[in-house]
Amino acid sequence: MGRTGYTASNSSGTYGRNGQRTQMTDGSFKDIEKLESDLWNAADNLRANSKLTSSDYFMPVLGVIFLRHAANRFEAAQQKSEADQAGGKMPRRRLLPADYIARRALWLPAEARYDWLMDKATVDPSGLPALMTKAMTAIEDQFVPLKGVLPKDYGIFEPKVLEDLMRLFNSEQIRQASGDVFGRIYEYFLAVRDLLLPRLMSGEIAV
């Protein structure tokens, strides 16, 4: 199924949870329309290639978005810390979880790092749902305020569907994305869940 003529955003704004338009600001992510097209295709792939409803996959998808954002912040904090060590602004020592927290990033255990998960998926795609569940548990174990909060029901996905979704969020564009872009992604999935998919399923919107 292709993308419909109804979109979650236009040139003057984007639609949030309640269908209300909010202003979009000019930022570094210039090809936001390409991103939204990719996000639509991802949601469409989830609907078309599984028996899941949007309410089934919504939280696990947000978990993938959370992990990608956490990975971006982790990598930025690591690069900044290493640069400060090289420049004599930080002691030359192994970086600690507290160093990441100080830079407003979560320290991610090895098994919860996006690149590690993608490498494992290349070798054994069938194991990705279980690895994602373990990754979320590992993050909760390291960061107590998230205990019991992160989604762990990745077993609902066919491995190939989950891998395709995660590779979408592993594009160079999204690897370089800022917090504003992730807010836009979150908002877009809210719109897809609350506004678009019910209308598609009812036949109100033609494909």
C-alpha cells in the first residue's frame, strides 16, 4: 500500500496527539518530508506484514525510537568526553556512567547499544526480538528511574519486520538527529496511531 494523500504534517505545521496543529521550526533536519515518508512506510509495513494493530506495536516502536535517541546521546557524550580528555579538560581514565549522566545521556550497557544490536541482527536476524527485550531490561537495571517503564514485548514482531524497522532508525540521517527531530518522530507516530490508521481501516481515506 502506498502513502495516502492525507499526511500528518504540511508546510505550516504538524499534527499532535489531539489532531491540533503545532508550528514546525526550521532546523538542521531539512528533509523532514523524506523522514515522514519513511515513517509512514514503516507503520504501513507493520500493519501489512503482521497481524498487529497499532495499539499492539505502538509502545515497542516508541522503545526503538527511545533506544535510537539514547544511542545518539550516548555517542555524542562519549565523543565530547574523549575530546575533553585529549584536550586536558578531563582526566585520562575509563569513562564512567556518571560522565554520561553529566552530559545528559544514559550510559548504555554493551548489549543495549544500537550498533551492537544491528551487528547481531546481521548474523542472526531471528534473535533480534529477544535481544531487544534484553536491551530494555539492561537499561532499566542500569537506570533505576526507568525500572518497569520500558517496553519489552518485542516477541510480538516477526524478526524481519523488527529488523526493517530498526534499520530505518539506523540511517545516517537519524544517527545525526537532534532531540527536536525525535520529538517530531514521536509526534508523527502519535498522529499515525490516533488519526490516520483508524481512518484507513474504516475506508474514510482512500489509498
